[in-house]
Amino acid sequence: MEKQITINYPETLAFSLKMQSEEFGQEMKTLSLVKLYELGKVSSGIAAKALGIPRIAFLDVLSNYHVSIFAEADELGADFAALKGRL
């Protein structure tokens, strides 16, 4: 089930960014998911699904916004280290 968020903004905002309303809405959605990923709030898979793109495409989007994809790799390494300590 999908939910919808409505954001009120001045008409001049999209215009100042040289974007149509639809393009601006998609940009806001993308930027929100990139930031949530960067903060560790969502995985790349969840963000990709919300954008309707493959995970590998979302990783490419991250590079467009200069967000490191290695945060997940670092966390994965820590998870493996913790698991190894339990064995």
C-alpha cells in the first residue's frame, strides 16, 4: 500500500530551479530518499523500490548527489565482525 505526501511550496521555487512542477516533485522525492539513505534511515533497496527503479540504478543516483555507497559496506563489515565474534 502506498501513501502520499503533499508539500506546499511557492510557485517560484520550481521556476527558480528551472523545473516543471512534475519534475520538481520527482526531484523532491529523489532527494528525500537520498537523504534518508545517507542518514541510515532506509536501505538502498527500499529507496530504490520507492523510486520504482532497480537498486543498482539507485546506487548510481547516489553518486550523482555525491553520497557514498560504502556506508552499507562499512556496516556489513561490522556485522561480519560481530558475527565472527559469536562463532
